[in-house]
Amino acid sequence: MVLAVVDPDNISNQKQSKVQISSTLSLDFTINPLVIQRNSSATFSASSDKAVSFAWEFGDGVSKNSASSVIKHTYKKSGIYNVKLSVRDNDNNINTQIKNIYV
């Protein structure tokens, strides 16, 4: 990672350092298929070992909370939708990820 700083007198400096970010609540999800026709459904599969709840926002105004890591959703209109998944573990840690689906 590189941090660059410029002051009001236009004097700059950079610092480069390795940064390791650890999260106790990892998250990834897949969309299958990634491109669908209107009135078709896609399957959303989350991968998060410690998650106990899954809050899906499908980008078309529909949200669904689930204890399951796999869910299906049908889109009625064409467009590019931002699908947001927020997961929570037993310690109340939260992680969120957003991906696109193309209808």
C-alpha cells in the first residue's frame, strides 16, 4: 500500500508499506448464472464459515433475511442490479459484499 500526502504548499511525500488485513468473518458469494433473462431466477451462494445470518438485497427493491447461505431470486425487469450481502456471526461481527447481476 502506498500513502501519498500533499500539503497546502504542494510539498509531497510517500510512504510504502505492506498491510495485512485480517477479518474474523470472511465473505464471498457467487451468482449463477451471472447473466439471466427477465422472469428467470439466479442462485446466490454465500461462503462465510462463521456466518449465522445472511441479509440479501437484490437491487430491485426486494430484500431477504435467511439462515441459509443459498437463495434464489427472480428478476422481472432488465437491467444491471447491485446485489448486496451482509453476513453476521454469533459475536455480532458483520461483513458486507456487493456484486452485479445482469438481467
